[in-house]
Amino acid sequence: MSVPKNIQDHAVLIVDDEAHIGTVLVQLFELEGISAIACTDPRGLANSLDRHWPGVVLSDVNMPYLDGIGLMQQLHHQDADLPVILLTGVGDIAMAVKALKQGAYDFIEKPFNNEHILDVVKRALEKRSLTLENRQLKKELESQSLPGPRILGNSPGINRMRNILDSVLDTPADVLIEGETGTGKELVARYLHDHSQRSRANFVAINCGAIPENLIESELFGADPGAFTGMDKTRIGKFEYANGGTLFLDEIESTPLSLQVKLLRVLEDRKLQRLGSNKSIALDIRVVAATKVDLKQLCDKGEFRQDLYYRLNLVTVAIPALRDRREDIPLLFLHFARVASARYHRALIALNAEQNAVLTAHDWPGNVRELRNLAERFVLLGAEAAFAGPLTTQGLHTGMSLQQRVEFFERMLIEDALSHNKGSIKLTMEQLELPRKTLYDKMRKYELDRKQYLTADEA
């Protein structure tokens, strides 16, 4: 028993214990631009296909070990919507009716007519594409109905980050967020809070670098009357105000060393004392700290306490810079442009392929914040003003060979078509006048995933 390793890369899986039938069918589909693969043993196939596979199965009925109807039942246990077309050399109407009642997409007798089998498979592929699109849209609608911010993007770094966040949402673990300026550290902290069981309590944010050193202790821990000159009434600190919820300490690296030891004690004991008080207040709180620098390096320089660093980095979330997640840029820009269009009551004009190429090629030193500002400028002032200055097509192709330029624009055109058609393979094929196999081959070459173009969301 041997299951082909690259089934997921093909649009049609042919299962027939007669190898020559599989070979003939593969050739038939390949001539039509439909990627196909054949195997002679149905055992183990059901476990090799996931629910996101955009293909169909064409299976013989009469096979040793496992017949076609049994295989169909296994496949439908994994995904009830997967189209399975059955072939048989025996003209058995009763078997055909039984198979259709059990969920077969269609039933074809051998010897088959090439045009008929191509027509059936093409219709099944269209149905499969529509099913997956509807499934994804339903998922997106459900996610949009949830309260709180959403994290946009399908790049590997964003997916890893999202998986870490989702795994600790309802745990009491403190979290350290690392990321350059403008990457969205507060958004990530709010995502943690708003999607957790703490969402009904307060989310309290404080920038440790924006408060004078002589005031930050009372800001964090609070103070009782008489704690210092001018303090004539009780002050509730950020820790106490966030009790039951989440405290976000941005720019934690700016915390004075004299305060870090007190901060460590609160994190360890989950208790605090207001300034001027001997009474301890118990805390049920999650602390999310954020930094734009390497805290370990600061520890090595003696500028940040090692014990506090190791207490904070129990769970570390690294937000990738925008230049490291370029595939997310078109979706993010579209999202920010849509928000700006609604806010300023301006029409939303789509980017062309070259403008998308400029966005993707830019290094974005200001990260997502810079992209959001550009999207707003684009909506308010138009493309000419938005793409003036350093963000221009001049110098875009410096040092690129002819082949690199061709591939660069080919990728941009395919991305543009996928975005315009909201991820629909059928519509993208028609717009670019490409066979399905050619389009899939080019998408694999440029590592393009149609799912990221289904809906623009936030990052």
C-alpha cells in the first residue's frame, strides 16, 4: 500500500486498480489543462486529503481491499461535500441509484466517453470551488461577528503569531510582545483581552516611556491620601483599575530600574500596596508588556533587570515587520482604504498591478502604521499624491534581470486578478485566459494562496 505524497497538488485524484485506466485518464485531463494523479490502491487515501483540498475524486467501484463506495464513505466522513464520481465496468442501475443516494456526485459506466467524463469532472470542480468559497465566506462572516479587533494576514509569521495567541487566550500567563514601532503591539494586546474570558473587565494601557519617573509609581500602584505632597484623596492605580482584566505596559524598556523591582514583586505575588498604605490588594490580572528593543541586550548592559525579563517572557509573541510579510500588504492596504473610504465618505478606487508592485517592494520602515497612513492619503488625495516622493515606481527594478522583471510583473498580475475576483480560481482563469493547471502551477511558483484574497480583514 502506497499513498502518493503530492495528491494535494492536483485537481483530480483517479483511483483504479487497473493502472492503465489511471494513465489514460491522467493524460486526458492533462490535455485539458486539469492537473491529475492516479493510484491503484484506495487504502489510506481518505487520511491524505484535508477539507481544504480544491479537487475531486474519480474512483472505480470494483476494487480489491476497498471498493469505490467504501472509499466514498471514508472520504465523506472527512468531508461530506467532497465530489466523488464513481466508475464501473458493470452496467448495474441498482448500484448507480444506491451510490447516488449515498452521496456520489455522478456515476459513469465503462467504457466511458471522453467528452462526457470531462464535462462531469469540470462541473464537479466548479461545484467544489463554489463549496470552498462559501465555506470560507461563512468562516469570515463568523469571525467578523466576534467582538474586538481582528488580526489580518495569512503570511507564515502572522499565522504562527495568531496560533500562539489563540493557545494562551484563556490562560493566566503574562505575555511579552516584541515588535518594531508601528507593527501593532497594542492591537495584539487588545486581541488577547477582547477574545478572552477577561473581555468584560477593563483593558488598561499605559506607555511607560510617556510618564515622568516621579509619577509612574503612583500611576501604576495608586496612592492613599498623604502619600506625598498634594495627594489629598485616594488615587486608584492602573494595576488596581485593571483588576479582573488586562494591563498593557507599552515600552516596558523605559521603566526606571528603581521601579522594576517593585513591578517584579507585584507580578510574582499578584498583590500590591498603594503608596502610603500598608494594606495589600489582591490582583486577578493578566499583564501584557510590549517592547520595541531587545530586552536581553538591555539586560546584558545592565539597563534592565534580568529577573523581571525572565518573569515577563514566559510567553513571547514576536510581531513580524511589514517587510517580512509582504504577501499581506495588498490585503492590509485594501482594508485600511475601505475604512478611510467609509470615514471620509470618499469613493474607493482599486490599485492597479504596478501600484501593488510598488507597495510590495517598499521596505515600510514605519510598518503597518505607515501603510495605514498611505491608504488614508490615497483615499483623500488620490494615487498621484499618495505615490509621490520616496514611494514611487522609479528604481523599482534596479538590479533586476529581464527574467526577474517578467516574473515580478507576472506575480503582480496574478495577485491583482485574484484580488479583483475575490480568490475565485474560475474567474481568475477567465480574466487571465489561463488553463486551470497553468494558473495553479504559477500560483505554486509564486507561493500564492487564493484563500488570502477571499476577504480583506484587519491585521
